[in-house]
Amino acid sequence: MSRYGKSVLTIICLFLVTQAPYASSQSALPEIELQCNPSSILIDVHPGATGTGMTFCTLTNNSVHLLEVDISVESGNLVAAAPGSVTVQGGTSVDFEVSIRAEIGQPYGVQPVKIVADVSTVNGVASPTEEKSEMSVLAQIRQYSRLEISANQPLLDINSGETKQLTYTVTNTGNWMDRFSFAVSGFSQDILEEIGFVIVLDRVYQEIDAGTSGVFTVTITAPYKGDTTADEMIWEKNQEDLYELIVQLEVTATSDYSIRTEGVPNRESAITVMTVTDPTTESIFESSSTLIYVGAGSISVILLAILVIVLINRKSSNDARKPRAKLPKQSVSSVIVNEELAPPITEPEDEFDFL
């Protein structure tokens, strides 16, 4: 039978059906209704996700005829999967699923999806009408947080009293703009400040677009050896006989979106290893660095030795300044006789001549 003949036969059948009395509310003409739920399809596209969302549709045949219905989905750049066609008995409903798939890492956004049901045949004959039903839903690509942080100076040499800047790069590897907080980790900051470091951050928050990076700066001033009060921090001498201290500075970057929406803070950290060199020269009595405790007995011995040296030097000086008596020239024999007869000459005692 030709297509023209089928169309005529279908019209005649429909006309005859419409002349018969009906106790029900079913339509004599092809009539369908499409409903889908949910109307908003949530799709996760973070690494490790399926990238797929679904909606569940019900197609109802409100006519008395057996209908063959074609299903099509308009989803733009998203991939849709649905049955190509369904068969629905008169007065009944059929359920089917429509899945929407996005690429992993696809940017956050909302895209419209239109689902169309189009009657193709009525009782096995091509439909004489253009009966169809459609419904629009939204495919919502969900945002996810992801980040990377790197130390631009993972190794730093710094002298005591010197101030330097450390920079860290934070990259937003999520799929939408995010706000990141930056901080020195609590444990690291407590230890370094106890040692005597001075730490200043240029900023603590920064908004970074997806796929781009931001830079955070830490200004740090190194302490002297004498400023160190933490017992567990050990200064050791290097090859130049200078004291060195090796410590770690740990910083963290945290996604604000993860805290507000995902329920678990998404945080990454980076570490800089710092070598601090103290170039100062220390004295034996330097109280702020290498303080040497000397006992009271040792101090007394040192002071007594100094006093003896002073007295000896003074006596030698007095002896050198003392005038010598000049004797008249005479013969050797008279000198001997005179020395025997003359009383001994007693020199005045020096006030310190007790040695």
C-alpha cells in the first residue's frame, strides 16, 4: 500500500473511532505528555568523577491508540544518551532515562537541555498529525576546588639580622574562580617566632581565576644566635667557624569554596628550608650568646694574680728611680778598712717591700 493510501486509511479509522461513544476521557487523536524530573541535572566534573548526570522522564499516552514515539535530546556541547524511541499503549505511560555527560574539568556553568517526544506512528501507521511533547531541563556543571602551591625559593641562605622576601605561587586548578587564604602553618610559626624570627605576610587572601596563578609574599628577618631561646634549636659551626642554624618555614594555601560548599577544607602546603648564619664575633663574657659561667673561686684566683703582678711592677719601678750614693776616690785598702769600720748603711724600706 502506498504512503497516500496509508494516510487515507488512518484518517478513516480515526473518523470511525471518533463516532463511537466513549466512557473514558481518552482522546481519539494522538495525544502525549512528557514530564522529566529533576529539572536541574547536577554534574560533577572534578578529577575522579563520572562527569554524568541524569533525569528520569515519563511519557504518557492520553489517546486510545498504540503510539510509537521518537525521543530526541538537544544538549549543545554536552553528550546526551536516551532511547531512540518508545512504544506506548493507549491510556498508559512509559518511563525512560536521559543521561547528560560533560568533560572532566569542564568550566562551571548552566546549559539548557531540551528533550523532545515526537509521535511517529499510530496503530502502526504513520501519524497523520505532528503530535509531540517536549520539556526543557538545565544541566548544571558543578564547581569544584583544586589548587597547587610551590615555593619559588625552596632553599634560602640568610644572615642573622638580615631581612629577605620569600614568594610562593598558588595556582587555581579548579574549574571556576576561587578565593584562597594564605598563612604560615601554626606549628611552624610558633617555633620560628620563639627562636626570634620576625614574619610578615603581604596579604592573606587572593581571588584567582581558574587556570591562573597568584603570588603571595612572606617577609622574614633572621635572629642572632643569642636571641634563640628554644632548647631544641642547635647552632653548629660551619667551615668558616661561624654558627649556623637550619630551620623550615611551612606555608599553606586553602580554598575558600571548599570550606563554604564542599565541607572539607582543600589545603596544600609548601616548605622552604632556611640556613641562618650568625656572622658576629662573641666575647667570653657575652651574655646574649655563648655565656661562660666562671665560679667565685676562679674569679678570686684571677684577681689575686692581677694584684701580685701590679705590686711587682710597682716595686721594680721604685727600685729603678732610687738614687745611688757617690763615694770619693780612694785606695782599695782604705775602702776595705772604711767598710769594716763604718756602720752598715740601711736603705729606707719601701712601703711594699714585704716580699
